[in-house]
Amino acid sequence: VNQGPYPECAPRLNAVRFTQVQVEAIRSGVNPGLTMIVGPPGTGKTDTAVQIVNLLYHNFQDQKILLVAHSNQALNDLFDKIVALDIPERYLIRLGQGVKELEHDTDYSRWGRVNFMLQRRLELLTEVQRLARSLNEDESMAHTCETAQHFLLMHVQSRWDKYLKLLKEPKKAEPTPEGHAITQTRVAQMFPFCAFFNNAPGVLFQGLSEEDDLEIAEGCMRYITNVFQELEECHAFELLRNGRDRGNYLLTRHARIIAMTCTHAALTRSRLVDMSFKYDNLIIEETAQILEVETFIPMLLQKNERGVSRLKRVCLIGDHHQLPPVVQNRAIQRYGKLDQSLFTRFVRLQTPTVDLNMQGRMRPSLAKLFNWRYKNLGDLPQVVTSQMFRLANAGLSYEYQMIDVPDFEGRGEHTPSPHFFQNLGEAEAVVALFMYMRLVGYPANKITILTTYNGQKHLIRDVVRTRCSWNPLFGEPSKIVTVDKFQGQQNDYVLLSLVRTAHVGHLRDVRRLVVAASRARLGLYIFGRVSLFENCFELTPTFDVLLQRPTKLSLELSEMNHPTDRNAGNTGVPTPVRDIYHMWEILQERMKTKFSTELEKMEAEEEDE
């Protein structure tokens, strides 16, 4: 439907193509009742949730939607995709401290939205003033939202009604002077707002036919109507005089899509209930990571109406094969079963679920490391046909590899303090590979370093600070973080340190392995003690695949720059790295070559000058 002659009036369409199972999940999410969507890594859980929000917004104009997630990162990912849709930003609000992490110049916090509405009111009144000027009416009618509504009824709507009435009258045949052609249709000649739209790009009426011009005229009228409709929504912000009242009105009456974390919901529940906060639809992301009680709280943020809940739809989205809720007390976790989420409980009770079954995140070879945990998990065509996935990783023989790390300087894992596991040999090996990848030309922001323990995370950060941070050739990777904290995120290349050399530790939990193996899109390089992990029964399916390849890091030293023309699955002339000292020698040679190349370039530039 034509919404106006300006470029910003064109609707923003959803460019995502959904699979048959995703369409089934979206259909279920739009229907009333409980919907449970099981989404393995990379299967488009967030895109599915966004489309459910989009359809609910456009088809149920009087309903409000509450979005909840376990972490700020997951909620912001969801919110960013909703912002990109054809949903006016005045209806969106993001509560909590995580709003500062949004990658937008626009402020979506409560006070940011209040300021936006006040600024928008001034912009709209300026438009009304311009409209009044174009109609030769008194410009003081655009002084407030209330006077603007009178102006709409008295001067705008009356002219439009008269225009439609004239168009319905039978067309009079008028003689055309000789030598003159009719350039405008009757619809364009009688349109009363031509002067207002003279700043529209291009010619307003094309003159192809009366039907086409009438559609354009109706689109222009829709634009004017939308201006006054927005002003009507701004009226309350004009009447309310302090920021608190305006913020409360925005949250309880105006906003239609409200996003918050489950922690924020728990902290502000009593205040929201007292404010008579209401919503009709609830969508919870990462439900398998949320405690049962934390899942119930977002359902109870409003008072029941005559003993009946206002909620019409609850959509739970998660993956019970990934990490469960974190419970620090081992006794409560083990004997109280508190680490079981409500989502997992429902799955075990055989509640009907929609299982997404096509991943589009990573190479099919990387997906084999964890897809044995899922039923019929396939690959989208794009991860097979796209050039990014078809080409090999420059300078590296394989797209994934398990690298055996022996004791470094006589020791493997050590604990400077209880439960603070570190492994210096693995830290040095991981950072050395990062430095090598940077010298080949990989962007630093496309590389993430993961580890299974906080102690190792701090040690790797220290090594990176010592060897890389100060040098512009290397810089720092996108993130150095634990596997648990990186759930729900992804990057092109992941370097993983397993740390332990005496006991398998908490990687024995297969759910942690699934998360660790499913974060990389193009390359995964795991550093650990092969003799320890290959004998762990729970991890056998993954390590059987990993150990089909050499356990020494294999490099392609002939490839100097990223990207390469070599296809994935083909190895050129592999150079196995014997140990960390050998890797340091390779790095030294690479750095010498890099410096000499740069020096030659500088000398050539000076000669040209």
C-alpha cells in the first residue's frame, strides 16, 4: 500500500527466507497458547522470534508484546533485528542497563524514548505549519497537538472529502485546443495538496492513468493522516509536565514492544504491577538457560483482570542440549534439581515442540562436531554454495583441528588458587596461533579466544597484553571469554583452550562441549591434551571426528595473505608445527618477511615521489 511520496515512506521488508519448519514455528507462535521452539545452534531462533513479533505487531494492533531474554547480549541481538523491521521506532522500548550496549545512535531507554517523542512532536508540528502555509490557512493552527487536530477536521479532511466527491461526478468532455496534449489526469489537476508535496523527489503524478494517479493521491493522504495520528499520540506528552509521568505513560500506554532481561523483570516486578503495566504476548529467548522461577516472573508482571490472565500467547525459545541455568551451590544444584529450566521440564514431559532442523551458521564439516546430539540437523544450501564457506582458511591446512599441547616447561595445568585452573603451554600456543593468523591477514575482530575456565581466561589476557596489544600488527582478538559466557554468540574463527591435563573437569558435560564446538563459522582450532580427552566416553562422538586429522597444528606457509584461492578440504603443502618453540621460529620468519615487504613498499613510494 502506498504510504506517501517520500523515500522514507517505503516499507522495510524482511529479507530472510524461512525454512518450512521455521514457517511452522512462526505460525504456531502467532496462534494463541503456548509455543515451544527448540533451536539448535545456527538454526535461526532469533530470526524466527523476530518474525513472530513482526506478525503480531501488524495483525493485532491493540496488543502489546513483552520480550525477555537471559542475557543482555541475546536481548540486544533480538532487539537490533526488530529495529531493522517495518515497525515504527516510537513503539519500541528497551529497559535495563543493557540498553547502553545497543549498536545504535538512537537511545531506546525510557528517557531516550520520552525525549524522542518530544522532539518528534516539534518536527510534526513544523510539518503541519508547512501544510497550513501551502493551503493559505492560519499557521497558528500548528501551535499545539490539540489545535492541529482541529486543523485536520476543519481544513484538511474537508478538502479531501470535497476532492473525492468531485472525482465521483461524471467526467465532462472538454475540447482540447489544437496542438496541445493532455499532460495531467483529472485526478492530478484537482488534487488539493500539490503545493505541500512539491518537495517530493521526482514528479508527483506520473499521468499514466487515473487509477495510478488516484493510488498516488491516496498515498499522499495516508502520509498526511499518519502525521496527525502521530501528533495525537504525542498529545499526552504535551499535557504531562514532568519526566516521570511521561516515562510511566510511555511504558504503560504508548509502547507496544517492550524488551527486558529476566533479571530486570525480577527487580522491577512490584513497581510494574503498581503502575498497571499490561501486555498480551510474551516471548522468552534462551529459556533453557533460565531458572524455573525466573521463567515464571515475566508471566506475572501484570494484575489479573477479574481473576483471568490477560496473556494470550507465551512463546518459549531455547535449546535444552546447550548449557543449563547456573546454580553456584552444588548441593542445591544436585539435590534440588534447580539447574533444570522450565523449558527442559516441559521437554521431558513431552510437551509438543517445534524443532528447527537446518543450520546456516557454519561449514557442514564443523557442524559434524556436534550435530550428533540433534535429530535430523541438516545444512542450508548457503553454507555449501557460498564462496565464503567453499574457500579454505588461508595459511591453515584444515578448517578444524585438535592440537595436542604437551607440558610446557615441565608442567601442564596448575591452580594458583582453588578452582582457578591455568595452563601456560596452551595459553602460549593459542596466542601464537592468533599472532600467526594476524600476520596472514585475518581481521582481529573475526577471531575469538574461548576457554573452559576463568583462570585460563585471565592468563590468556595477560599473554595477549604482553605479546600483542602494544603491537599494531597484532592488536587484540574480538573477545577472550569463557565458553559459558559466549553461549548465544558466534564468530568466524574460534581458538579454544581446554586447559585440563589431569582430569576432564566440567567439559565432561556434553552440553558445554556442544556450545564450545558450535561458536565458529569458518574455523575452529582446539588446544588440549589429546590423551586425556580421547578416553572420555561422553565426548567420544566429537573427538572421534577431531582425531581423524593430525594432532600437530598444520600450516600452509606458502599462503602469505588472507583470503586464499584454495578450496576447503584441499591441503596444499602442510607444515606440521612440532612444538611452541617451532611456532615462535615461524612467527619470527613471518615478521621479518612482513617488515621487509613493508620497507620495500615505502622505498618504492619514496622513489615515485
